[in-house]
Amino acid sequence: MTKETRWLDEDEQTAWRHYLRASRALSLALDRELLDHGMSLAEYEILSMLSEAEGRRLRMGALADLVVQSRSRITHTATRLQRRGWVTRESCSSDSRGVELVLTDGGYDALLLAAPVHVASVRRYFVDTMDGDQLSIVGDGMRRVHEQVGGERG
């Protein structure tokens, strides 16, 4: 039995297209401004997650889940960060098969230099474009989307 397709109505299609264009434009703008300071948005996000973790270290798989990237992409990005001396890879103390990515002092310093640029960009392009109620609604909506998609990722 085939289900009939539930096509998007005009309002739904408009909202969807606004989301697509805005999310791509926002990612490009945030990435561009960080690249002017020596790192990509993906690299910044990894360094940021490591800086907030206990001991400034996370298992590679857990990090991939946090930043919603494939394990192979995390591995490639980690290699770039390791070449710069911003992270090291260490065996996981609780599981010898696991690998943890560890933020170095140099990586932490690089993150501290990039953070004001990133926060200013997030404010300019995202936070300050909405009032508090709108921001809360967008945040809640994106949390729900993430939960739905995350549930399907398994």
C-alpha cells in the first residue's frame, strides 16, 4: 500500500525555502569570518566542544555525535587540527580500543582568539535579527528537528 504524498502548501514551502537559504548563508558567513582568523567553523566547533569537556578531552565518536559530523569527517578535521598542534590523539583510558581527542594549550589559545569573532558573528547574523520570543521559538523548533532527525540516525 502506498501512502499519498503530503505536498507542502505555499506557506510550508516558503518557510522551508527560507530555512534552507538562511541556514546555508549563515554557515557560510560564520565560516568566512573564522577563516579570516585561521580556522573553519567545523574546526571551531570541535575546539569549543573539547574546551567544555572534562579534562578538555572527548572520545572521537562522542565528539562526532556532538557536532553532528560523520566519524570520517571528524578524523580528517582532527588530522588538520593535530598538524597545527591544537589537538592530540590519545588512547582512551577506560577502553584501549577507543581514541580521545585532547585540546592542547595551543588549541585552547587559538580558540580564545577566535571566540570573540565567532560570538560577534553569531550575534550579528542570528541572535540580533530576532526578538527574545522569536529566538526562543526558533531554538525550540530546531531542538525538535534535531531530536527527530537524531532519532532516525540511530
